[in-house]
Amino acid sequence: MSEKKPKMKTNRSAAKRFSKTATGLIQFGAKAHRHCLSNKSRKLNRNKKKTRYMSAGDAKRVARMIPYL
């Protein structure tokens, strides 16, 4: 009987912040959009609602943290 390889652990903090799309891109929400929104411009608040996609270099590192998502 062959020996099983150990499973990789998902980094839980990364799993709460990032998710993978069907095409394999890593998406995340913008920072600084939780509180004190009245002090920020309308344009800034409007643009913070948009989903962000990670650059290739950073995505490689994050993909190792969330192997099964």
C-alpha cells in the first residue's frame, strides 16, 4: 500500500481575504472601505466597491496559501 502525501493546510486569514475565479485569477476587496467613509470623496468610495484582481507575482504567493479554494 502506498503512503499518502500530507495534505496542505489552507492559510485561514488568506482564505477570508481572497478567492479564486473560474479562470484562476485571485480576486479581493479594496482596503480602506470599512469606516470613516464620510471623510473620503464620493468618487473614491464608489471605486472602492469594485473587485480587484491580483498581479501575477503576488497571485503566485497567495495561490500557495489557498490551495483548495
